[in-house]
Amino acid sequence: MDEQGMVNVLIESLYAMGYDEESIQIRTFEEAGNKGLVLSFPSGNEFQVTVVQSRRG
């Protein structure tokens, strides 16, 4: 699994936990050269999650 694969796992996990398009907005910030997510909630809270592969197997 690479960084993009982990981003996909995180997105799928959020949806599996019951979040949907009304309860969370999920965007990637791949265009900045990084792999990660920006999670925005209706309350106005926002989180940035960066995914960095620290070791290759």
C-alpha cells in the first residue's frame, strides 16, 4: 500500500462509520504535492490529515 492507498482507506473508513456528504466534506490536498485530506464538518471544525509513508516494505 502506498500513500494514496492509505488516503483511500481513510475515506472509506469515514463513510463506513456513517459519515456522509451532509455530515462531512472530504477534500484531498494532493495538488500541493502531499497526500492527505481536509475534513470539514458542519460545525465549522476543520482538520488536515497528512499521510506520509515512513517505511517501504
